[in-house]
Amino acid sequence: MSRRITVGRFLGVEVALDWSWIITFVLAAWTLVSLGARVMPNLGPLPLALLAVASAAGLFTSLVLHELAHGLAARASGVPVRHMTLFLLGGITDRERTPGSPRVEIACAIAAPLASVALGVLAILAVAIADGPMPRGFDDLDRLGAPGVVVLFVGLANFVIAAVNLLPAYPLDGGRVVRALFWGATGDVERATRWSAWLAQVIGWLLVVVGISFAFSTRGPGTAAAMWTAFVGWFIASAAAQGYEGVRIQDALAGVTASRLMRRAFVAIPADLTVDSAMRSFFAQGESRAIPVVDGEDLLGMVSFADVQELSADRWRSTRVREIAVRPEKMVSPRTPVVDLIDTLERVPVVEGVRLVGVLDRDDVMRFIEAFEMRSSREAAVRT
């Protein structure tokens, strides 16, 4: 099951949430409820809850704009963007290929923190203009009122987003700058990515240890700060591993279409075969995944062992496979880039019109990636 939940498109870029973003929402809401109860004790539970939700929504919007800045900078540099996924206090912009040079990588990396800083400045200015001098501390926040506190929180959150993403931990923006420097020094982007990811995981787990240690030794706002530190560290460590994996897949599948990796000699069930015959001929050996159902060369649907089990056994001899065939959730053309399918790929029919021309299987794709990496490693060894 995919960890990504698609929420929409912004400026032509698909935006999705990783399940870990739920932690961001809960932490942001808890922080604001705790802060609101302290600085505005006259607010009841419902206004505090609304305050927390509005602040979390502002944080979400800030993250989207942060990642959109990445996407726009990449596009301006000639690097197409497929989608972006939001994580805890950051995200990953999935580009179709690695930027052409370390200089382009640095330009794309710093665009997003600059956007976050600009948003933070605008929010702080809005509070200063609307409510006069900035608060001198927690005890002075109540004069801003709930809307002012939300805007102030969003402004400060943007500064935090910029600061966190400038940490030298790949795939954060600062880590991308580090990768660009490694890349420029070695001339090998794969090695630079690997070194940057290792460094990021060290930094991430150190932050986790520091955050947990302070969480048990502090009280009040310090506890919230410690928890944020630990979760940011966890995000960095996990994002580094995923980011490196994504770059590996992206490099291996660059320019590779379904026609190259699909199986042209594939198993398919004739539509007029009885379910009983299909069970004995195709599923008796333990195959559980869906198999294409064809009428001549035309794809009618897919049938899996689970689909057969839903039909009463006493009807197997009288029922044709075409009657239980299920329309596949996804069909692709031979020209579809394989990298666009990798997140949800299991077994996908490849069609031209309605004619089945091949089957793209996840196992075949993963073997291709492994072979690409082995070949790249040998070539790198020869160069050195």
C-alpha cells in the first residue's frame, strides 16, 4: 500500500501527503492548544481547538508553498517535476531527473528556504502593522487576539521551516547544497547522493537522541520544543533513506518506458474459458495475483484468485471467466514512463487501444534497477 495520499494539484504539480504528516498536524495542534491555554486563559476548549486547526492549516499551506518554490525553480532550470510529497516540516519534490550541474542543484535548493523566509517576514509585518509593537514574550501575546496569534505562529513556523530545511541533511535543502558540493568535488552524483544521505541519517538520529533526552528533563514549553526536535530528527533520518532510494530509482528508470520492460510473452486467460478450467490451469500452482483476461487480443479485464473465490464453487463449471473479469485499476500505454508507475506498480497491463501488448510486473522493474546499479558500480570501479 502506498504511503502517499494525493490531495490535489497546484500549478500543475500533484501534491500528496505522507502518512507521517499526521504527526505534524497533531504536534502543531497540541503546541497551539498548550500555548493558547497559557497566553489566553479566557478562551474555552472550542475556540482553542479552532485556533489549533487554523494554525495547522497555515502550516500545511506554508509547506505547500515551500515545496512549490522547489518545483518552480526546477522548472525554470529545465528540470520537469512530477509530484511533491509533504512530510514532517518539509517534503520531497519528485523531479524527472537530477539537475544538470551542481550549480543548478544549489539554485533549486535555496529557492524554497528563501520563499519560506519571505512568507515569515510578510506574516510578522502583518502582525506588526495590525497590532502595533511585537509582543515582548509569552505573557504579552494575549493582546494580539486569536487571529494575531495564528498569523504570528504561521510566520514563526516559516522561519522554522527554512531553518530546518537548511540543515546539511539530504534530501533537505541544505543537504542538497552539500550533495552539490560533493558532486562538484567528485564528479559522481551517485556517490555524492550516498555520502549526503549517510550524513543526513547521522544528523537525524542525533537530533532524535537529543530531543528525547530533553523531553525527559524539561517541563512546559521546553517539552514541546524537545518533542519537535525528536520528530524533526526522525523525519530527517527517514527522509534521507527514502530520498536516496528515490534518486536510485529515478536514475535507473530515466527515459525507460513500459515497452522496454514489459513482458511480451505473458500469461492470459481466454475470456470464454470456464472458471473451473481457469482455476485448474492458471491458479492451481499458487498464483494469487491478477491475470489478464482476453477476447482474442483485446483486454477485457483482470481476474485474481480472490475473484474466483468470491464465486460459489458450484457455479465454476457454468460461469465463463469474462463474467467475473474486473476492469483493471490502471492500464498504461507502451510509451508510459515506468518511473511514473513505481509507487503503485504490482502487475499492470500494457495496451494499445484495447489490444493487450504486454504486462509490466514490479519484479521485472526491480530486477532492472538492480542490474542498472550493478553496472553503474562496475563502471565507477573502472573509473577509479
